[in-house]
Amino acid sequence: MQFSTKNFIGKGGFGLVFNGVLSDGSVVAVKRILESNFQGDVEFCNEVEIISNLKHRNLVPLRGCCVVDDDDEKFNDRGSQRFLVYDYMPNGNLEDHLFLVSEQQKLKKSLTWPQRKSIILDMAKGLAYLSCDACVHGDVFIV
Ligand SMILES: Nc1ncnc2c1ncn2[C@@H]1O[C@H](COP(=O)(O)OP(=O)(O)OP(=O)(O)O)[C@@H](O)[C@H]1O
């Protein structure tokens, strides 16, 4: 399965993220998992099912997943490609808003302290919801 580079949004620790549109017209972010050979397809789908049932206003909704068998283009030792499909968040990532690194970003107004406090409280509410549901996030860092 190929994605056009013009739809590339960003890269994270686990894969590349592309912009896409579903048949119902909704805009999504599709993450192509690059390093997924630590678990099998069944475990992967089970975990995705659990996560897709989590609903909270401060968590990006996971719409679903896709596992494609592809022997020609191996992405892991099982020969399958894995994709996670999320609602598309149009305002960019939080790190860029917090740190305004690029020249283009520096032209924007930096977040005020009350805005930053509100963001961190919202993050804490999202994490509290996850911990109540006995999920381990494992990908939140304090910098
Ligand atoms: N749902 C989304 N909507 C819009 N853009 C997204 C979405 N998810 C990810 N992105 C973009 O893709 C980039 C990579 O996201 P990803 O979740 O893979 O990694 P990360 O969380 O930024 O980093 P890491 O996985 O290393 O912790 C993000 O920085 C963001 O710009």
C-alpha cells in the first residue's frame, strides 16, 4: 500500500503519518506503523479494539486499524503492514505550539501562561481517564 508524499503530515517514533479521506468524506490521519514486529496481528487488533473504545474529549479518537498482508514489501517479520486511523487534528501538533521553533511558527503569537495551564490540565484529565480504565500509555514525557 502506497501513500503519496504530498499527503505526508509527520513522523513519530512508531511510523509515518499521512492525511487521508474516508468514503464518508471524513478527514483522517493514517499512521503506517514501521516497527511493529514486537506483537502478532491478533494481539495488535485486540489492542486496537480496546483503544478504539476509549472516548474522551481530550484524546484523539482512534477510528480503527488495517492490517494488510504484503509479501512483496515486508515491513516486519510477518510480512504485514499495519495502519492506525485517527480523526485528523487540523491545528498541528502541541510541541510546535509550545515551542515555536521554525521561522514560520515564530510569526505566530506564543501561547499565554493561562492557555498553557489549561492545556496541561486537559492533558491531565485525559491521562486520568486512561488510568481509570487501567491503560498504560507509556508515551508521555515531561520536558
Ligand atoms: N490525528 C492526527 N491529526 C493530525 N496530525 C497528526 C495526527 N496524528 C499525528 N499527526 C502528526 O504526525 C506527527 C507524528 O505523530 P505520531 O503520533 O506518530 O508521533 P508523536 O506522538 O509526535 O511522536 P512519538 O511517537 O515519537 O511519541 C505529529 O507530530 C503530528 O504532526
